[in-house]
Amino acid sequence: MTFGKFNLVGLLGAALQLFLIWLFTKHFHAPAFALTPAAVEVVLLHNFVWHEHFTWRHRRHSGSALSRLGRFQLGNGVISVAGNTLLTYVFVEFAKAGVLPSAIGSIAVCSLANFLVADRWVYAAGRV
């Protein structure tokens, strides 16, 4: 059930990320990998709010939302920003894939690692 909710939030975040990358590359005319970190950061904050109130709301947390946000940024943020930026660069520059397919591939590759970090560390049951 939690993995399904995580994926639903992830799909919403992926749609937002793809829209932002499209918007940023269209209006700023910069390489996709240069704009990916900004798009990913917006999506990280979006996903954190949804995970707090939807995906992992059933778990009791004795720590503050701010401490979970810090862990989310350290775990999921590093995976997402570094992973999506690097993979988008590789897919676009070396595989000669389009920007949006590259972003989709990057999101897919990073998603399982993001779930495991969020489930086992950020939202670990009873975490203080």
C-alpha cells in the first residue's frame, strides 16, 4: 500500500518535473542538465508535502516535520538531484536521447532508491 502511494506521488512529481524541465529549457535555452537541479528541488518539496500527508501519514513520528524534511533533503534530495542531473546529461549527451525521454529515464532509475531511503530512514516507524 505504501509503495503504491509513493508511486502515485512520484507520478505527480514526475509530471511536474517534466513540465518544469520543458518550461525551463524552452524559456531559458540552457542545457537540460543545467536546469534539472532547480526542477528537481521544486519536485522534492512537492513530494515531501504529499509524503507527509498521504504516503506515510499512517506512521507515528516523534520527530518534527523539519527534521524529516532535513533527512528527506539529505537522502532523497542527493539521490534525485545528483542522479537526475548526471543521468539526464548522460542520456542527452552520450545516448543522444531527447530531453524529456532522458528525464523520464532518470526519474525511473532513481525511484526505487528514493523509496528505500524514504521508507527506511526518513519515515522509519517510531523514528525519533
